[in-house]
Amino acid sequence: MNFQKQYQGYLAFFEKELKRFCAEMTHRPPVLTESMRYSLLTGGKRVRPVLFFGTLEHFGVDHTAEVGLALALECIHTYSLIHDDLPTMDNDDFRRGNPSNHKVFGEANAILAGDGLLSEAMCLLLRESARSKAHLDAARYLANAAGADGMVAGQSADLLYTGQTGGEEELDFIYSHKTGKLIAAPIVMATLLGGGDADAAERFGQALGRLFQLTDDILDEKGESVKMGKTLGKDREEDKLTCVKVYGLKRAELLADRTAANCLSLLSNLGRDDFLAAVVEFVRNRDN
Amino acid sequence: MNFQKQYQGYLAFFEKELKRFCAEMTHRPPVLTESMRYSLLTGGKRVRPVLFFGTLEHFGVDHTAEVGLALALECIHTYSLIHDDLPTMDNDDFRRGNPSNHKVFGEANAILAGDGLLSEAMCLLLRESARSKAHLDAARYLANAAGADGMVAGQSADLLYTGQTGGEEELDFIYSHKTGKLIAAPIVMATLLGGGDADAAERFGQALGRLFQLTDDILDEKGESVKMGKTLGKDREEDKLTCVKVYGLKRAELLADRTAANCLSLLSNLGRDDFLAAVVEFVRNRDN
């Protein structure tokens, strides 16, 4: 099966399950449910669930049986976007081509929508963790990757180094935590469920996360905001610590190429997989 | 043993464990660890861990073996205070007699400190849930009580009805969710671990939560800010939906007395317990 068709298959399945999950939300007051649904349902490439499903199938595990963990991944990713977009954080008015959560519902409701989504993830992870030892391990991996030793630490460092001098070491910390942890998580979680080599999965996932953030920084500098669905050029304006700032655009592009090659090399330790190899190319060449 | 001595015993034990937990936090960048520690360690009556320990002992369970769930309770309570104090939420400059988290670390770091603490709770709950079926049930109860069907919903309603007309029904929703869920949680969790009647525990816990919020609203109207460690009179100023607004101060005090009596009656369904009965009196008569 070709890459696009397989990706679209995972995507269609996940969107259907996500819609069901959102329809079953009956939190009161209505504004809480609406604000949580709004950010879950408006766009997104669903990269993390797709990586999770693709890696599960690599290990011969039926991805349709693992919706709970995929939903937890997307709830955590979405909460982080809502909080990151807040005026006091990255102050982004647009996300996935639509007004940010706080532009629609106000800041207070946006904070609570994020808190609500992280709490939903906590409930999902506890439910899934009861299914088997491997599910428990996968859930714990995600909880750790999302938290104060993972994504939250990366966002904290991102804020800290904005407008500051910082070099490769600081950039690596931001990359590996803000992005790497939650890109590696679905790959490691699926590998744990499939009985594969979790360390090899983590190395591949971290490299892929690095590639993802490299291309994100590069696209902020030279991408098209219509395709990206968000305001661009903000990194430079706000003096964010990005690969473009540290290396310059040309070297950053070379680094992205080298990282893509490294991803493919690290992937081979998990065993040949055409879909995951195509994901690497997709992330390198994306324009949104 | 008398009430004060037993309370102080639980408190001293918990403070020691909480200090150890905070000392073992090595999240980077340092500001993340510092901001999380700041709010965990500055003051607080530790009502939820104490209720948890007291109820465990009621059922003959050694409370010193259940630190993980107690820490999760306090992490969740503390994250909710940090986010609630933000300028866009309740805008409180003081908490527990000290500057609020965002007054010390800034709003962005305060949001992340809250996110980090909720994530720590998620990690703790997943760890504890692996110990037994009862631990899993207790962890799931807390996750649900904290989330979008629980405390987060209560805070959302609290915001929604600020400056609005609202009556008993709306007030009941705020009370049962914003406060009731997380006061009932330690009592229900301990009852699940002790093999008691969880429904009876929930009814007692919800009544105690109601009493807690009634006295909180009353103290905001007539308490002393030095003792409370926070700015008072803000509910009226911001036109919050409180029992004082709905019933007037005098009827609110009568309602608090009646609720305290109801607590004692509901407690009897769990079996006579001098400590928990004294907690009811303590909450009714508190001045901070």
C-alpha cells in the first residue's frame, strides 16, 4: 500500500473515533465541552496517532484495538497547543487555520479547556493501563513524556531562552523535550505493545522529533502562512531560540537533510518499514 | 487521641514526605522545579491528604503506606490553585499568606507549573494504580473527580456565573464540582482501599465539601485576611455566585450549621469515627 493511502486510512479511522469521543463528551457547563471539542476537532495532521498506528502495524498489532491510547496522545498534544497559544505564552491568534482557542472562548476558558483535556488523557491512560502490563508501561511512558521531565520542561526552556543568547546545547534541550518527547512517545508506546526494542524506538522517535522541529523552525522562516494555517515569521520577531537563529537558514536545511538520513538509519534498527520511512520523507518535505 | 494531635501527626508525616518529593524533583530548567516547589511547599492545611489518612485509619489501613495517592491529591489541589489565581481567572495576588505563583514567577511559568503538577499527579496515579485493583479504582476516582466532569467543570461554572444571576441550582453545581469532588475524593479513595461503602463515603464527602465551600464563602465576607492569608471581600467585589449572594449572610450561616449536622448524620453510615466527626466541627468553625 502506498504511503498516502495508508496515512489517509489511519487518519479517517482516527477522525471517526475522535468525533465519537467528542460526541460522548457531556461536560457541563456547555462552554467547557465546546471549547474542548473546538480544539480537538479543528484540523491537525494527527501525526502522533498516525505514528502510533503505523508502528503498531509494523509489529503486527491491530491498530483498531488501541484507540484509547491514540486519543490520550491527541488530548495531550491539543492541550499543549491551547496553553502554548495563550497571550502570556507564545501569543498565537491562529492555529491549524482557525482562531486559537482563547480567541474564541477567552483566556480563562482556554486554560480550563487545556486542563480538561489533560485530565481526559489522565482518565484514558488509567483506563488503558488496566488492560495489560504493556499497556501500563505505554501509559506511564506517555505520562512521563508529557510532564515536567518532558514536554512541559521543553516549553519552559523555550520561554526561558526567548530573547536570550543560547547555542546548540540549549536548542537540543528544547528540541528533545518540547517536540521530541511527544513524537517519540507514540513510537515507543506502540513498540512496547508490540514487544519490540523500546530503546531503539526511542532513538528513532527522538530523531524524528528533531526533524519535525527543524522543519517547523525552517517553515516559520520561509513557509507560506496560508498552508501552515498560522502566523509565520513570529520566531524571528520574538527572538525565539530556533535552528535558524543558531545555524542560519542554509545550515539549518543541511542539518534537516542530515537528520532525515539519521532517522532512516535509526529506523533500520526497528526493522525495515516502508510506511515509517515514508513518514520521515513526509516530515522533511512538508509545507505545512 | 485528640483531634489536634492526630491532625498534627498526619500533617507532620505528610510535610516530611512532601519535602522529600520536592527535593527529588530535578526538572529542568530550574525555574520549572522552583515554581512547582514554591506552591507545593508554601503553607496549606493539607486538608485532602489528612482526610485521606484519617479515613484510611478508620478502615484499619496503614496510612504511611499510601503516600503516593496523598501526593497526587495535593499536586492536583495545588495545580488548581495556581491556575485559579491567574489574572484571567480569579486574579488573586495572595495565596496561603504568600504571593501567588504568577506574582513570583510570571504568568507563563505559573501556567506551566500547574501543567507540570497535574502531570506529576498523572505519573503518580499510574504508578499507584499498578499496586492493586483497589488502587486502580482509587486512582480512577481521583482522575475523574479532578477533570472535566469534576473540579474543572466547577471552575468553569464558577467563571460562567460570575456577574450573572444564578440561584440555588447553579450554586449547588459549583459547590459539588469545584469543591465537593476533591474533598470527597480522599474519603472515597480511602474507603475503596479499606473495602468500605464507597457510595456512603461519597455522600459524606460531598456534604463535607459543601460545608467547606459554605464556610469559605462566609469567611470571604466576614473573615480576617491575615488569618486567611489571602485577599478577602473579592467575591462580592467580583459578583461571584456564593451562598452569601444567594441566601444572605445570616441564612448562609444557618445553612452551614445544618450542613454540618448533615455531615455528621452521613458519617454515621461509614461507622462512628471521632476524628472525622471532629474534622466536620473543624471545618464549620475554622477562621482560615
